[in-house]
Amino acid sequence: MTVKPDSVTRDDLCYLHGFGNEFSSEALAGALPSEQNSPQQCPYGLYAEQFSGTAFTAQRYLNRRSWLYRIRPSSMHQPFERIDNGQLVSDFSDTEASPNQFRWNPLPLPSEPTDFLQGMVTMAGNVDIAVHLYAANQSMGRRAFYNADAQMLIVPEQGRLHITTEFGLIDAEPQEVVLIPRGVRFRVGLPDGSARGYICENFGADLRLPDLGVIGSNGLAAARHFQAPVAWYEDVEGEHELIAKFSGNLWRAKMGHSPFDVVAWQGSHVPYKYDLRRFNAIGSISYDHPDPSIFLVLSAPTAVPGLGTLDFVIFPPRTLAMAHTFRAPWFHRNVASEFMGLIHGVYDAKAGGFAPGGSSLHNRFTGHGPDAETFESSSTRNIDQPDYIKDTMAFMFETPMPLIPTPYAMQSPQLQRDYAQCWQGLKKHFNPDRK
């Protein structure tokens, strides 16, 4: 298949369903070798290439690798040269974490031609994750990118992304997320002309679906709702550019052909997309609302049970039916650091000041919760009937270590320098003579 990816519509695309599966796909019948991974001669004169995302000796259920059958091997490019990192930051050792609460307005769309990679700015990070925003108004054209440092979780907020990968095509719209494994080459087209959203780099173990425990088999994100692309290739000659993020820096190499020339592939180290609207939210129907862990979509585990270097949590449409309960999110201080974003609608803990495309940061044990207005209304409203929270989608990147804001984030005109004032109007209701 050699049609241009920009001419492929969302309805034209097919996907393979499942998470962590052993998939196989071919764009030409018989392109996959039938007897072995690396025959002496591959069908159609293709090159066989092993692509490993984990150690060769990783346990079978953790092993992530794929075999790619491509027109030219991935080694065919000119030497890499260092280029400017722009607003991307990977080293947070020269700046300080802060216990203050932070909130930012949405990033404005660029006025100059800016592609997905050029439009990335780092907001905060630590040794485990880095959080970026993107705002772009130009497709990447003949530029491709891969991240050797981290898995990338892309969360669109405005505008669709048409993502060409070595494994095939992915079309993602707001309220869908895309997971790009380490090392996978991709480029981003903008079918709507502009786009904005969030990115989390995960430097630790690969994100997984959480164990369901007492929830059983029918809650949270279902494995079958994750979608991997089918094989698609382009056989295009001419000058291309390959950008790599390697050890925290950007590098550029010239190529004489498209890197998206994989005619067939099989394996488990693959990109995915997932529609957050398919998440099966679980809550309380008696009293008190549960911890936000019931909204956990993906987690990057550590050797410590229950502790992840990255937890991706969403706050989707849901019903609140708890009786005699403060239904808004309670005031809290967590061992985890929370970077929050809003994709769609209104976040129920803060009706004002937090717009789609905006973000907030509350580091570990920094107190936060509903603003004064939300607290007062939630404390006095009639809760005899369920609350139906509709037309909303917020999310949170959680990590155990403090997130260090970048100089860009702290100097940004989008920083709400009066954010802490939203709690200063909380009234003293204490009366020792009244229970």
C-alpha cells in the first residue's frame, strides 16, 4: 500500500485489538515468513529486522519485541548530528522542586509554522517521568521522530493527530490516547490544521493494565479496547529527516528514503491507541467516594507492590450516588505528585480557572482540593438524588517523586500566579457548641 497517509480517512483505518498481545500483520499477502523469523531470503526481497523493547532474557509475559520486514533496514541513514533541544528538557538536576501549588492556562496555538516536535515544551519532570505540552499547526512532512529514552503517552486535547508509525497508521482524536513504545519511529500529521495536548515520557518500566483484584473482570480499561495498527508502508525515495531523542538530547540524521517502509510485522512491541470514553468507571453506591485509583487506566510498576513510577488516571463521565457524602473530591495530601490536565468540559472540583488544555501541579504532600466556591456549594446542596457528571474528561499523571517545574513553566505567561488564592476564601465553620 503506497497511498499517502494524509489521504487515508479515519473510517478507512483498521486495527488489531488487545493489549500486550502477540500480533501479526502484513500489507502484502505472504510478506510474513511462515516458518521462521529470519529466513535466508525474505519474501518480496524484504529485510528482516528484530526490534527489542525489553531484555532478551525478560520473562515471557514481560518480553516486548517485534520482527519487522522492511524494504530497507533501519540502519540506512547518515550519521546523527546534535541539534538544538528547543524547549525540551530531560535533566532536572539544575532546578528545584517546590511544595507550592501551580496551575497554568492552556498553551496558545503557534502563530508561526510549527510541527508536533517543534511545538513540544517541557513543563515538569523527575528521574521517572517528564511532562510536556504540545501545540502545533503544521504536519511533520518528511520528518520522523523516535524516542530512545522513554515510552511516550500522547493525550490530545484539541485537534486530531494522524500518526504514521513503522507498524501502520493511527488516527487519534481528543479523548483518545496514543502509546508509542521506545524506539518506534513516527510522524504526526494534523488533519484539522492545528492540534494541542499533553505528553508524558515514561522512563521506567512499560505501562501496563493494572490488576483488577476484587473488582473482577469487568471494570476499568478493557484489554480488547486497545487498538494496534495494521501493517502499512510507503516506498518513497528522496530526502527525509530522522530525529532521535537520545540520552536527553535531540539528534538529526538524513535519509534517502521513507523510514515507514515496513511491509509486514509480528510481535508485541507495538504502538496502541485507546478511547478513554470506553473506560468502565466504578464508584460507590453507599457512602464516601473511593480513592482515585479506581480510575487507573495504565501503570508503570516498580519492584514495590502497588507502587508505580507513573500512574495514568482519568476522571471520566460518571454517576455519584453516595448518600450523606461530600461528593466533590475531598481535600487531600498524597505521597504521590500529581500533574493534572483537562481534555474536555469542566472538572468538578474547580469549576473556574481550569480550562481544557490547562494543567496543574501538586507535589507530594502539598495540600489541595476543591476551591472555596465548590466547597461551599458541595457542603450545602441537596444530595438526595444522584449527580450525573457528563461531558467531562480530566486526567492525572501520578509519580512518587516530586515533579520539578522547568524554567519555561515558571516563567510562562500561562502560569496562574494567583492560583493559591482559590483556597483563601474558605470560611471558618468551627463551632465547639454545635455538632
